[in-house]
Amino acid sequence: MPEERLTSRVLAVTALDAAMRERLLALHAAHYDGVERERFFADLDEKDAVILLEANDEPAGFSTQKVFDITIRGRRVRILFSGDTVIDPRWWGSQELVRSWCRFAGSVKGEEPETPLYWFLISKGHRTYLYLPLFFLRFHPSCDGEASPFDRELLDAVASMRFGDRYDSARGLIDAERPLDRLRPEIDSAALRSNNRHVAFFVERNPRYGEGVELACIAEIAPENMRSFARREVESGVRRLAAALPAAACRGARAPQSRAEASRRTPDAWLAFGEGDARAYRAALETPRAVQERILLDTLARNARSDYGRRHRFAAIASVDEYRRRVPSVTYDDIAGDIARVANGETNVLTTEPVLMMERTSGSTSASKLIPFTASFRREIMAAVWPWMHDLYARHPALRDGRAYWAISPLAGDERTAGGLPVGFGDESEYFDPAAREALLDLLAVPPSVARIGDLEESRRETLRHLAEARDLAFVSVWHPSFLTILMKDLAPRDLWPDLRVISCWGDAAAALALPHLEAMFDGVVIQKKGLMATEGVVSIPFGGQHPLAISSHFLEFVDMESGNVCLADELRDGREYRVILTTGGGLYRYDLADVVRVTGRVAATPSIEFIGRDGDVVDLTGEKLSEPFVRDALSRCNGSHFAFVAPEFGDPPRYVLFIDSHEDVAAIAARLERELQANPHYRYCRRAGQLGPLVAVRLRAGAEDLVLRMRARDARFGQVKPRALEKEPWRERLAAAGGLA
């Protein structure tokens, strides 16, 4: 063995720069025939972390890792999936990868000690398979006997979820789609080790391993199932949870030993995970057309074998123009059937990679809609979040001295789709990959567990308790400004947090109405307007004092609101308004977001925009996103034949008003309508959080329908005025002035 020393470190996949990615590709290609560059990088990007072996600062081996959940027989199980694993033959016999993987597995186990954790391994060579008897007492498949029914069912479920029809449950094998990634003959030494019963068993179970066929394997990572060496290392990883995954460990730094020490950590370790994305974004700002075309073609290539990709012949698309010809622009209703198939557990529908979870948002014609989240989609989001964070901390260095409060999403419950997919993240920090998440936790003023509290009032009390203790609070990120003003209504923020420097929140369109109250409450604090960040994708981010497009995340198209022409990012013109169309790694292709933006300038060659509102019949005072079709249907279910409509009313807090011409109990009708409106999850959340007041009823004078229609007509012909269930502007004062109220 060479004299140089072999070392290991754990890196987030997002922290790998372009040069390191190329070196890993070269190392993999040195050991396997038929390696395809695009496929290798797609597989790499789907993982969370890489265990990197180095000798004299040169890669000598690596193993890719991913953590995800699955539910079997109503029991939630965590899966640690090890993908490509390569070690330079010079270092065969070294235990460095063994120790590093065991510590990594221990850190994952330490996150949720009470939740079962299983290792899912795919073996196309006997050396990888031999890790199982090295680590575990019981594993499957094994020459020592059959697995328990639960373990076998779990293996089939995980392998089927990951590989679909390629997995043959009867044989336990994953067929190669093409003869790719075949172990080089000069590397394969299975024939020389046929006297080893585990090697002989592997060759018997997977005789076509030389063609790239893989054996699916599983073992529970639990102390009682581990051999003494592996158990010691895993338990070491559990004890050193704070050091096993964060960037601090990747840099060789000592992990904090107490909460007090952790609270003094700077964000440098966390930000290190995003250096690659931040650097890539800065470069992308200079060449938006080239970056956007690459994102599109990469997305289509990854998903060409999905049902949607076959339907629209993704494999034959080689240009933006061809993409527009073959793939129509769609709304959610157009793809609702495909989304339902995903929610019901079907795979390979919109994307070839697995759907990790669904995120709920409000719908236009229904109460809510579900958006699929894949690993690619999460990486696209982080490709926007990381540049934002790097720019934020660079522009406000004082943020490095304090902690942060992130309120990223409404509280999520334990909801699952019919197919078992989780709905919503368990807590805010799960938007980050596991390695970055671990580094972030020490910087948070409010622990993510607070988001799991089902009762909103209890959650608010716990949030305030933690915030009151966080005297070093420096940064706050929320969605709507009213969320923060209501949360803090009984506190004196400037006395509690003298070092608070920046609040990031929505500040465009209707949200701008809530900014003066926030600015008065937090006098002297910088209010940073968020970019356009929707559940379906990220359109722009705060960067460089403007809001440039998230050019390195999704493929973006824009419909000119005046001409109707469809433009690419580099074709946008200052001062003009456009409707946004998204293509994402989550399975949305030419998806009409219905958000309208105005171009305000440029950052390098990339347009900067502001959000000016929704295109179509949507009212959004505090994030509730009520649509005309949804309100119309809700009203029809509780109002009978009475003339009625709903309109917003500004106040503290704002609310909606039901204007109705009826001699019945209008308060009772309003109560029924309020229940119907709360089928919209965002409306329900805004009501529970106190951002919206309750719906109230105002009786119209008898026969007021004619008056309302004439008021709506204005310059249009009276007969052309369409009845509306939802108005976008307040109506109480107008009706009172016109004598329309009872």
C-alpha cells in the first residue's frame, strides 16, 4: 500500500464543485464500462451526500448516500440508500470507508433513534455485497436463511419505488436498462474468491452482475443487529450527531458540545454547503439563454422515459422551439389526472425519479391542489435559496453574529396520500438536504419540532417562548408580513432583539398593504422583499439589491400580457408585464403559474422582476389565494338562490364580506360559507393564525342585484356584465354611497 494516508469526509452533493464532480466521474469510469456522463451526474444529483475518500487531496473512492422515508403496514421506516460505491484498488483492504459509513449511518440513526432505520444496498459486484456480512448479523438476501416477512416486504417496496418495472421481486434483481456501468473484468475477482460462501452466494443469486444487473439488499441498522466493530462506529456516529453530517465535520472542525456553544456558531459551516450553487448562480446571471437551454434539455432527458415524457416524445426534443411545438402549456386542471396517479402511488408518471412527497397549495377550481416534490425539484429550489443566502450574509455581515427564525411553511400534519406519500414537510428545515439541515439546526432560534405541534395556539406560545430566549436573534424569514405582526402583537420587538437586522417577507402586490405596520413595529430593521417563490417553483430571488430571475433553477417562459407572445428570460423588456410559465424537475412541464410580473431592470444579463398579482380571478390578501370558481362553488352549496357575492375588506386584520339579498338568517349563511372557504388550506391557515378576520355578512336592500350589475358595468354594455361570486376590491363604501345596503 502506498505510504500516503487515506482520509474520508462527508460532503453534501450540493457542495461538490464542477471540478470535483468531474473527478468522481473519472474515478467511476475507471472501474466500470459503459458509464454515461449525463446518467452518472443525474444519479449523483439525486443523492443527499457523498462519503469521499482522499489520498493526498486526490479522490481515491466514494460512496453516494440518500435518506428517505417509506410506510409499510402503517409503520414509518427510514431508509439509508447507498448508491454508487467505488474504491481505487490501491486501497482495497483499507477500513476507512467502513468507519466513515458506519459513523454516517449512526448520525442518521441519531436523528430519530426510535424510528426503524434500514440500509438499502444495490450490489453489482461482490465487494459491495461483502459489506453486509461485515456489518450485520442478519441481512437479506443471505446464504444463512430467509428474511422475515416484514423485511422482505420492505425490500420489495423500496426497490419497486426506486426502480419500478426494472425490479424483479421474484429474483430480487434490478435489471440494467442498457448494458451500462458494467464492472470491468480486470476489477472483478469473484472467481478467485469462490471459496467464500458469501461471494459464492452473490454470484449464484446474481449471475449477470457482469452485465450491470444489481442485487437488491436490505439490513436493519440497529445495535442488536450489528457486529461489534460496526456497532461501535455506529454508536460513535449517534453520539457525535452534530459532527457527522454538518459542514463543520467536513472541514475537520470540532463540533459544538452544548447548546450555548452551538448558539455561538457562525453560519459559515452552513453556508459552505451552498457555495457551489451560489457560484453557479453568479455565473448564470451572465448567460441566461445558455443556462436555461441546458436546464430544459437536462430535465427532458431525465424524464424521457416517464409516461408524460413518452406521451410528448421528450426523447426527440432537441431545442426550445421543438419543446414548444410538442408540449402544450397547461394548467393544474389539465394534469390533475396525472397528479392523482402520483398521489395514488403510481411511479414513472410525470418523472422517472421517485416522488418524495406532495406539497399542498390552494387551487383555482378546487379547494387545494397537490404538487409533487422530487429530489431534482428540491435541488432546483436550493439552487435559488443558496445564492439568496450568500448574498444576504455578504450584504449584512452582522447577521453572522446571531441566530435566525425561519417560518417557511404552514404547519404540516401527518397527512398521507392514498398511495402513502407524505403531504407537506415535517418541519421547515426539511427543505434543505440532510447534511445542510444538520448544520442549520444550530443556527435556528426556534427548533423545527415546534412546527409539528398540532394546536396553533400552543405552537405560537412555544415559538414566542423560544424567540424571547433568543436575545441574539439577527434574521427573520416569514411569508406574509401579517404573520409576524400578529405573532409579535404582545411583545416589544426592539427591546427583545437589539441585534435584529433583517426581516425577509413578501412585499409586492397585496402584501405591500401590510408592510407599513411591520415597518412601524420593527423600526430601523431592514425589510427585504422576497422574490416570487411559489409552491410550484421559484421565479426570482432577492440578490444584489434587486430580484433577478432564479435562472439556474427551473426553465422559465413568459407570456407578454400585451402581445401574447411567449418569450425566454433574455428576451424580456424593461417595464413590460408577463405571465410566468414553469418547467421543473418535479414534473411540471410548461405549467401556467398565472402569476404576473413586471420587469424592473437587470442584474448582469438577467432580468429583475416584481410580482404585481395573479392573472385571473384570484384575491390574495394575506396568502389565502381565493379564486372566483372556488368561491362560486362554495357559495352555491350554502346560499340557495339568493343574490350574493363576496368582497375583501381591509382592516386589522383584513377579512371578507358576504353581501347578500335575503330575508333569512344571513349570519348563519355566512357561518356556513366560512366553513366552506376553510376547505382551502391557505385560507384556513390564515384564519387560524389571525391574519384574516372571520367572514361577516352584510344584508343588501331588496332588489339590489340590478344596482350591483349596473355598478359593475361601468363603461361596458349592461347585458355583457357577467355575474361574479368574488370581487377583487372592497364594496361596502360603494354600496353604502349608492344606497344598496339594507
